Amino acid sequence: MNKIRLKEYAELLAKMGVSVLPGEEVWINTQLDQIEFVRMVVEECYKAGAKHVKVNFHDNKISKLNYQYETVRELSKVPSYKIAEQKYMVKNLPSVLHLVSDDPDAFKGIKQSVLSRSTLAIRKKIKPYRNMMDGRYKWCIAAVPSVAWAERVFPNLKGEEAVEALWEAILTTSRVDGKAVENWENHNKNLKKYRQKLEELDLQYLEYKSSNGTNFKVELLKGIHWGGGAEYTDDNRIFNPNIPSEEVFTSPRAGSCEGIVYASKPLSYNGQLIDGFSVRFKNGRVCEVKAKKNQKLLEQMVEMDEGASKLGEVALVPYDSPIQKSGLLFYETLFDENAACHLALGAAFKELLPNGASMTTEESIKAGLNDSMIHVDFMIGTKDLEIVGTSFDGKKTVIFKEGNWAI
């Protein structure tokens, strides 16, 4: 891939992703792929004024070996140095950049019970610290190609040829074309217009219908904000949490939705693919799931904890988004969720509530939001999806028609 274009992408992640300010600390989480690009990002963070950049490397193959050979008890431990790290983050609030490149089938063959039990145990210990950081720090999820991921997206290509093709797809959908920063400034403005329009509509309900069988209604909270594109910390520092991103989203009232939705794309969860699935809700909770592939994993996911069977997010994405137009299935939620409207099971975004960033988790629950160890997005958008909104005063507005914005 052209180094000038990669440098532009690195600059975008530093300036618009985590939006580094002079004197800030930056942490980068990444796999053992594309080390040359990671070095570019580190340099761009320093050039933007970072005082220190820390890189944490991970490897799916080593993680798989851990799952194969360690006991669930050992896998579930969170050593004291990891807790100390979490406390450091709560106190110092470094900006965090996650560079994803996971193989969609990284943990294929690992017992689902091992993954679920160990993941839940760790999340229980880490979540209190993450709750204390919500709305207070800058973060961004972006992507770099790995060979395994690239070959999954482009099954007719191998090795470097597949990686080159995936780089092109990542950069194109991330609007890296010679003026990436300017592109994102304009894109953020456009998403903000939709956010403002949705808030002006003062919606109480959204109703979804599609020819694939989706027939679903969800309740929203009075006065809650809509997010999308650029976000702000509680002290007004701007950042872009997802690059790429096409969504405008909010958190619904916990436990208040009915009907059935059919997934329009596979879901990569815990290093395994769940495909051909539907989710039925009754009295605000998942009451039934069906999947052609990995149904047991889907069942375990919605039973992860008390809030895993309730919704934490509804997100609106036009069907003609750049990611959908690419014609690619990325097998990575960062991209696939931005190709179509989606829902998320699990934790809600308390920062979308007025003064939500300063709320405790208990206060956000009392205000009507869901809480959970998980937050898992799955795609339900189709070419013929229609979404009708009903305001608190009873006025109906067509929000989406034939899969795209109607407002």
C-alpha cells in the first residue's frame, strides 16, 4: 500500500480519531499485524503533541493457546497488575486507540462454555473501572488488515494480495483520499444534522418492518440525545469513536420492546461467527433466538448476565452507505454495523442522557437505561427496511424508507 496514503490514515486516527492534544497520553491496542503502520500512528500522535504513547500488542493465536491449555479458573483471573492498570486509566484518562485486525474465526474449535465463562468472569472485575471512565476519556476503534482477515474477506486472493485489497477497502470506506481530515469534518457535520433532526422529532417509539420478517417496536426515553460521528467528553474534548462510521444512534428505554428482528449480516462474536439468525423480544427481553450457525453461542451471549437480553442501542444507518456500496462482507462489526441499521444487546450509553456522563451506573439504570457486561451490535438493515417514528405527542414520521433516510 502507498506509504503516503497510510501516513494520511495515521494522521487521521491521531487528529480526528483520538484527537490528540498537547500533553496527553495515548495508549494503542493492536494485534501483531502491520507494525510499520503502528509506528506511523505513534509518530503522528507525538507530532500532535502527545507526551507519551504506549503500545499494547496482542495475538489471537497465543490467546487461542491460552484457551486450549489453561483452566477456566486460570483464564478467569485478573492479576493485580491488570487492576493497577485499570486504576491508572481511571485516574489519568489516557486516550485509547484500538486497531482491530482479528481473524473472524480466531477461536474456532474452542469450547463455547470456556469462552463465555472466562469472559464473563473477567468483565465482572474490569467493568467497575470502565464505568468510572464512561464519558470522561477519548477513544477510537479503527482497523488494519491481517492476512487471515483479508483472506476471509477476499477468498479468491492470498497473502499480500489479499492484504492489499483489504487495505484499499479500509482506506476507501474511511474516506482517506488525499483530504481525509477535511472529509471527516464535513462527514461529522452531516451526521450532526440527522442527530439534531431526530432530537427535534422528540420520538417515543420506533417501528421497524422489512420483507424478511422483521416486525419490531422499541420505546425511547424522553429527552435522550442521539449520537453519531464526533463525540465529546464531559470536559468538552472532541473525538471520533469509530472510523469508519455511518451511524446515528441512541439508547432505548430498557426492557421496552416487542417483536422479531432478522439479522441481515453474520455476527463475529468471541472469535466465532453466528449466522442466519433471528432474535425475538417479549416484554422487553429476548425470549427466543434461532441461528443456522452457532445458535448455542448466541444463546449463551443473551444469557451472559441480567442485562444481556435487553437492548442498549438502536442505530440508524442508510443502506446506500459507502460500506454497503463496497459490496463486501467484512466479518468485522466495526464495518458491517456501518453498512446497515443495527441494534445492540447489553450496555447502554449513559453519556447520551442529559448530564449522563456524571451519573453512576445505578443512577443511569434508574433513569431507564440498560446495563450489562456485554455490548454486542448485530445488523438488521435491509434494502426495503421501513422505520416509522412516533413522537411523544402522537405524531408519526417516516424515518427510513426503502432502507434509507426519509427525513
